[in-house]
Amino acid sequence: MDSDPGRLSQWEFRVSCQELIRHSDVIGDGWAWRGGDEEGFLAKTRWEEVNSCDEASQLSVAAVALSQSLRFDHHVVYSASFAVPVLYTAACRQDGSPLSLEELRSRIPKSLRDSVTDSLTPQEHPLLGCPCFWLHPCRTSAVMRSMMSHIRREGYVAAWLSVIGPHVGLSLPISYAASVLGPAPSITGPSPPDLASSSDSPAPSSCIPAPLLLGSAPSSDSPAPSLLGPAPSSDSPTPLHS
């Protein structure tokens, strides 16, 4: 096991994901495990309605005419190279046409947009092979190392999402804090539970744009979880945040 508190093993990643899923199930936050135990990932999908003049102005007239609903798929995948989680995001309209990088950036809060101008970039999904956007993980271990003395190891993924999320328009409900705070010993014990059994939803056979065509948009009065999308290319390891 890596002695660096800012990094985690794949086993720890799976245990931490289960911890997040457990709380997500309680509050209905929509996170679930996709794929098998060894090569699975944490996933969440949200729909967003484009229903105000301000929101519509961020997209082309043609894009808004195609659909008033946008779909965002967020996947948390373990990186063996960096020994940290990595967030991948894909976004499209209701008809399946993908959002461009500029359109995705335009949906990030203005106060945080400048911080991801260079770090939010296209990247192929490592498990599904589909086009996504990601935030490069080169600074993740350093950021998490400074936090782990106050966080249980099982809460690593939730704590990490709370840090990376605001820089890409993603937020976690405050109730996750209760499952994250506390002393931080290394996770020990038998092999982690079968994460694949934590969700009844099957793993997607492919990614953007195909999976984005699955399902239907919720009604306008059904709230969508607050969450957005990721970043940088493997050729330019931009810091997670400044």
C-alpha cells in the first residue's frame, strides 16, 4: 500500500466509492457503480433544463432549438498511474448531439470559469473508449495530502469530489461531510464488498454519445442534482486548480 496519504490503492478506491454510494442511496443523490469490481467506475447522470434567456444565450440558437434539455454523465475512474481518482464528464442535448468544449465551459459558474480555462480539455474515457472531458490528476495527491489528517480514508472520494467539483460546476450536498470528517487511519480488513451489486443499473455498453440517448429527460419540475464536467489532455498536465 502506498504510504503517501494523498494517494490511494485501487482497493481503497473501491471501498471509498462504496462509502459514497451508501450515503448517496440514503439521500437520493444518484451515484452508482458501473461495470465490474476490477474495472468499474463511479457514475452519475443529471439532466439540466435550458429554460432562461441567460442560459439559452450560452448556447447557439440552433442548439437550443434542437432541445431544451441537456444531459451530463459524470464518471469517477481510478488512475493506476497517479493512484488517485479522475473525473470524466460528457454532455449532450436531448437528441444526442454533444456539447462542444466551449459550450460546456460556458455552463461553469463565472466565478470559477477562469480557473478551468486551460485545464478542462477533451480526453478519451479509459474504460469505455468514448470522448469525454477531464481534469488532469497531476495535482490531486498534493491537494488530498493536505486534507487527509482530518478525513477518514473511506471518505477520500467524497472529500476529493468536494474539492474538484466546484472547479467544474459540481457540488456535493453538505450531508456528505458527516461521512468524511474524522481521524484518518488506513483502511484495513478483508477484500472490499461487491460494488457491482450496489446498483441495479447495468454498465453502459458504450459512452458518449450513445449512452446519452438512453432514457428520457425528466419533467421540468423534477430537480436535477448539481454537478458538471472535467478535463486536461494527457499531453499537458495542467494543475487541478490554482
